[in-house]
Amino acid sequence: MPETTGLGSIPYIVLGLYLLLLLFFGIQGYRRRQGESEEDYYLAGRSQGWVVSALTIMATFFSSFALLGAPGMVYRDGVVFALFSLNVPVAGVAIYLLGDRIRKAGRQHGYVTPADMISAHYQSRVGLRLLVAFVGLLYAVPYVVMQIQAGGILSQQLFPGTDAFEIGAGLLALVTMLYIMIGGMRSVAWTDVVQGSLLVGGMLLAGIAAVWVLGGPVNFFAEVAKLPTRSLSAPGTSGRWTPEILFTASLFASLGSMIQPAQWMRFYAARSSQVLRRSALIFAAVLTLCFFFGVMLVGIGGQVLYPLTDSTGAYLIDAAGKILPHPAVGQTAGEFDQILVVVLKNHLPELLGSLGAVLAALILVAIMAAAMSTADSNLHALSALLTHDIYDQFIRPQASQREKTWIGRLIITAVTCLALFLVILAHRSESNPLGMIVVLGLLAIAFSTQLLPLTVDMLYLRRGTRQGAIAGLCVGLTTIFFLSPFFPMLAGEALKDVLGSMKTMIDTGAWGLCFNVLTFAVVSHFTREQT
């Protein structure tokens, strides 16, 4: 089996044309702006049709998590993680049930950010506005870091060299930052149309390629059936994905991803209820198909092509007892995410010659599109949160629309540079504390999921109070922090054991939500008479 097969100059040409196309859309978005208002820059004048809305919601939802992280997790843990694709129809239902009510309230009251709507409903000018903006920060920064990291992984595999990772990460960050700054939401939405189309095509093409490499459907499934039992059953190779963990992670990942700030603002930007209803149906049908019959096949096929076991059938493990990928894929326990790139680069040109190289390059551009489409959405949303909810409300309320727009652009620059710095710092570290993309993504989603009780109460129940909302959100966020990979570094051994036991029961975000809802309900009950 070849360890490397060059794709020649094809990736350079395809990636170059793709990046130029994105910059073109950035310029077009700037030319079609309607003044320098926040509503135009952040919500595209609330005029998006169903095609743009459906594709921009898809592109924001599916990031490098889908095209690198998910195949990497299936490659590590086996078929059990393929069931994670069930989160997609749940997300479609969330768009249908929550999105239109959010859109109507936004249009009626002129809301720009989630904090506008939540703080107005609970009559909390300072506390909830700051907390909701903080949740957006906790979600957006890790997600931007993930996407820049994906650009580095892609470049490292395509263009071997000591600086390939950092050059690729820097290039993705720079181009993404430029077209958001130039055109705002219009540029982001239009580029998401291109990126969403590439994403759908790339996912399906990647699945077909994996089956093709192994000799067609019959031979593919015959080879998969020979994999070790742990790769074909729950809780998977690493023992992580018990039914409880998988169910709660799938449920709350979908809900958390649909109420994070970037998606919330896409609901505001939709032209009508019909637009969002169509978007929900397209989203659920198309992306479930792409996820389950696309990239998931790459991960499980990768275990056949690049086994996780040695010649005796024993799993490859490191000094800490963690499972390692095949040496041709990666050298550490955090390098499973590279499996899709390795399979495409090493096998498609071998099978199909120049045509295979072109197909591989197109799928790799889809990975870049997945990363950039989510990075742009979250950078754009984070700019709105910090400008509209912090700068406008508490620092310079008298600022002009033009000034606020430029402050938003400066924030985009600052956050992009910070995320790039963190990615490069982690890459140069021997342990790479950022870890696998899926792990980082689920942590970010766990934070955004803490907005769910407020959202459901605000749109349907209307039983909560300001004090209950603030207390529940604080408790939920604190719970996530305690269960995150970072807190155990500071905790004693006894506390580590307790936290570790909790994380084996249900997903981290579900724990936060349980304590959040309980606190929200109890505090609201005892403070309802005061409001």
C-alpha cells in the first residue's frame, strides 16, 4: 500500500480558483450593501430566500466536524459513531419549531442578536445580555479554532513540508477574514451557497470513493465484516460511545447547533415563514443522506485500509493506553481526523489517474469549504455579539452605524488572529491540547445548549423569570466547565474520579442542561411573585 501519492499541481489550481471565487463574492456583497446599517451588515436586510437560507444553514451546521472530525471518529471507534448522523433530522425539526418564531420576533422588534430577544423578554438589560454574549463567545471561538485547524490538517496532507500546516491554517484564516469584513452577511451567505453545494457534493463523492477503493459495495461490506468486534458494536473501539452517551450527544448536539448565535441570526435574516419551512425540510433530507451514506463510509472503510491493529490483532496504543491510528495516518492519539484526506490522496489517483487526482482535489476543496463556511458564520456572529451587545450597549451607545460596522470588522480581525495563534501554538506543542475536532466541537456545542431552556420558555412556556434565567444559565455553564477537559488539570484526584464517572453516564452538555433546567425552574418558582 503506498504511503503517499502526489496529486501534482491540481490541488494548487483548484484551491486557488476556489479562494478567488470567495473573494469575488466578498466584493459583490460589498457592492450590493444598502448603507452601513447593522441590520444590513449582520442580517442582509432580512431578505434571504429559501435557496440561500437552506444552504447557509447547512454550511454553518456542517463544518470540518462533518468532513474531517466525523470520519475520524468513525475511523477510531467504528460503526457506532455513524449513528451520530441521527442528530441531523432532529436539527431539522428544531429549525421548523424554533426558527420561525425567532424570525417573527426579530422582524417585529428589530432584534439583531440572540441577546436582544432574550434580554428583552426577561427584562434584563445587563445580566442576561452579557451572559448570552458570553455563551456566544464560548461557542464561536472553539468553532473558529476547529476550522482553522482543519485548514492546517488539509495543507499538511496535501503539501508536505515543515511549514505546510501553519501556511494552510493562515491562508484559510486570512481569506475567510477578508470576505467577511468586505461584505458582511451577504458575502457570508453567498459564499455559503457555493460552500454548501461543495459540501453536499463532497460528502457523497467521498463515500462513493471509499466504496470504490475497496472494490464496490459487495466487497466493501465483506471487508468491513472482517473488522474486530469492537469496531462493529457499541461502545466502540475506545469504549467511549455507550448508548446513553451517544443518544444525549446526538440530541443536544443538534439542538445546541441550532440555537447558537450564527444560526439564530440566520433565522432573523430569512424573508418569510415559508423560507424557513422549506429550509428545514431540505436540511433534514439532504444532510442526513450525505452524512450517513457519505463521509461515514470513509471512516469505516479507513479501518479496512489502515488497520488500528498490528499483525497479531492487538490494537496500537500509546504510553497512556490510548488507541493510535495507523502510522500512515498519524503518529499520535489525536490524529485520526486525517483519514479522509489520506484515503483520497493515496488511492484515487492510483485507481483513476488524472481523473482521480481531480476528484480528490474537489473533495478536498469541499473540506476547505466546510471549514470556511462555519468559520465565517461564527466570526460574523461573534462580531455582532461583541459590537451590538457590548460596545453599542455599554461602551459607546452614541456610536454611529458606520463606526459600529468598523468596530465589528476590527473584532473579526482580532478574533481570527487569536484563533490562528491558538492553533499554531497547539500544533507546536507535543501534546496538542486542542485534541480531535469532534471533542472540541462537542464542548463548544455543550456551552451553546445552555440557551435551550431560555429559548423554549420564551417561545412556548413563558413561565420563567429573569432571576431564574440568570441562575440556570450560570449553573449550566459552570457544570460544563467542571466537566470540560481543562478543569481536571486543576482538580484533585478524588474530584477527577467523580467527574470522570459523570462523563461516562451521559454527555457533558446533557449534564449542564439538567442542572440548568432544575435551577431555572426552582428559582423561577420562588421569584415569580416578585416580577
